[in-house]
Amino acid sequence: MLRALLTVFLLVPASLTVAETRVPVTQAEISLGFAPVVKQAAPAVVNIYAKIIRQGRASPLFSDPFFRDFFQGRAAPRKRVENSLGSGVILTGDGYVVSNYHVVGMATEIRVVTTDRREFEAEVVLGDRESDIAILKLSKAQGLPSLSLRDSDQVEVGELALAIGNPFGVGQTVSSGIVSGLARSGTATGNARGYFLQTDAPINPGNSGGALVDVNGDLIGINTSILTRSGGSNGIGFAIPANLVAEFLRQAQDGATAFQQPWAGMTGQQMTADIAESLGLHLPTGFVVSNLHALSPFAKAGFKPGDVITHMDGQEVNSPPEMKFRMAVAGIGGTARVTRYRAGVSEQVDVAMHPAPDEPPAQETTLDEHTVLPGLTVARVNPAVIARMALSVSTEGVVVLDPGQYGNRAGLRRGDVMVRINDRDIRQPSDVAQALTDPGRWVQMTLDRQGRAVSLRFRL
């Protein structure tokens, strides 16, 4: 038996040998600690200094024609400069760097400093506030050290991890811990749209945008935030998975200026034990489809309300944020294999990945001076507008994209859906323009604000 096992072992080609991720066991390995990993990974982690210019808040009386004369001779509110400090990770030798959007997304000037003290000017070539990811391109960069992206779907709870960044501006610092959780959605940002790896490696202000690497020195995530009450690290940190970073990098290298992600066109409800029992599921896994837009790719693939989605491309999905992450990683243009449970039968269905269609035309309209609310910008609700404004998939009608100066004073907000103005039902942008042209002495508006009926009434 032993001879047979030895024979099999000797017949395995050397090319099939894989790198083993394990805890150091020998005295020599323990004495080295993480030094070899840090020497490999640290040069690819950079410090980022961003300058943000903000306009000081002006009194609303500055814009009022009646009071404007009283402010003559007084200086308008001054612009103030804010400096942001964070970290970044070099992804390619020619200078593509990933960081957090909240570090560099609004910056007017960005300076990147490497560990060997070289400085580069940089600009954001692709950023997304919701995902909190920004891809920078360094000016005149060549031959830089970079980190390899690991398949973050293969990361397991309990793996050793190192967080590398520039906390509190003290210089590059390394902290160690483990991957303490997977599939954390919403916890880090509070908006239930994120999807994160969780680590107990200490992460502090300034670590944002830095690297979370495994013991092989491969990038598994980008440190983005912590869960804390005191402002310091309490051992619960969150990192954006490397697979999403890879998709951002791909789109940036292809020349995209805005992150494109597939549109689901549906809403879902997280599975509970009671719902699972009623559907005949043994475990409360997956989530239940509750609503579908008529143009949703899932609707076109045959999905219906009441279906349960349990996996996408072989990976479990237990909430809509997880599904959104899986779709973003899949990218636009291909198909995803989705596991659907319906009436006691589980089957796999291929779903096309494409962006939200801009149909019917949005007819984006900005009202002019002939109306009572000049500067108000509205659009007809369609799938592209639904995705852009994060509206419910069942939303119809006309939505406020920008209330403008006068609309804001009247009480309108971005995202309000206009239902009725005075005696006119609002179905398209031209109805808004007509209703607000010579409306009389009073304007009465009925709005849908995040599912709540709101009434505005003001005198002209």
C-alpha cells in the first residue's frame, strides 16, 4: 500500500504543484514572521495626499433679490481647502492605482508617494461613490512594483491577513490578523449596498485604500472602513474584495469614465426560516424575488416573483447586495448562471448581463425662465433612470433630477416623483413644463417621495 502511494506521488507532474497557504510551523519560519511577505508587498502600497477645495456655505439671503443690496461690499463666502490622507495599491507597472472614492473621488489635486519616496501626480480615471472605489493613473510612471490580485472567492475565514497602509499619517505601517468574516453586506457603510471581507487586522484612519494581503503577498481586498464607536480600531474592519477591484481595473484600462455594471431590474426579500419552511426549503438560504421590471434580464430569462435565487456562477447569494456584487464581478456583455428554486425544483438558468436600457427615452428637461421654477431638471422614468437614481423598479412617471435653486426653496428634492401639479396629471417632462407655465397664484404639487405621498403648496 505504501509503495503504491509513493508511486502515485512520484507520478504527479511538478507543474501541478500549487502554493500552500499555511501557518509557519518551523523555528526558522517563525523567526522570519511576516517579513518576507511585507518585503514583497509593501513597495506596491503608496501614500496618497489629496487636496479638496470646497465652497464655503453662503447665507440664503445672498441669492434673494430683495436682500442682495444689503450685502454689497461684503465678500462672498471663501473657498476652503481640505487635505485628505489615505493609501493606495499599485496594480500595474505603468501606474494604475486603486484607492477609495472617499479618499480621492472629489479631489482637485492628487499626489502619490511610493515607499522609495518617488512622487507622482495622479488623476482619477474611473470612480464610483457607491462602491467606494477609485482607479488612479500616475503620470509618467513605468516599471513600478505591483500586487497580484487573488481570486477573492477563494478566500476563507481564518486565513492570515496583513493590512498595509498609512494610518494617522505616521508612515507605512503593517498590522496582522485573520479574515474574520465573508459576505458582509451593508454593515460597513450603512446603506446595505456594499459587499465586504471582514478582518480583525487593525485598520485606522489613513489605512483607507490600503492593501489587505494574504500570506503569499497577493491582494485579497482594499481596506475601506471600520466599525467603531470611539474612532479607533476595535478589530472589525472591512475590505472591498479583489474580484470587484479587478473589474474596475479592466474597465479603466478599456477607457471607461464611469463604472458600468449589469442591471438586475428586480427587488428581493431576504430568506427567513418561516419563508423557507413555507417554500419547502431545508435551509433558509438564498433570497426571494419580490418584484421584476418588465425589461429586466431576469424577467426575460423566465424569472417570476416568488422564485428563490440561491447561487450565481456557483457562489451563494443570500441577499440583493450579494447578487449585485456577483453581477458587477460578472461584468457586462456575458451571461451568468443563476440557480433558481421554484415549486420544489432547483435548476440553473443563464441570464444575460447588460446595463439598464435607456428606453423609452428619458427626455431629460431643464425648465427655462418662462416657468415659475427655472432650473428644475426632470426626466421620464425608465430603467436607466431607475438605476441612476436608485428608484424602485415599479416607479413610473417623471422624477426630479435636480430641483434647482427655486425648486429647492419650494421644497422639492432630488428623487421626488411628480404625480400631479394643480389639475394636471404628470406623465412626461413636457407636462411639468406646461403645468408650471402661468399656473396662477398658487401651485399645488403631489409627489411620491420614497414611497410616501407628499404635498407641496406655495404662493407665487
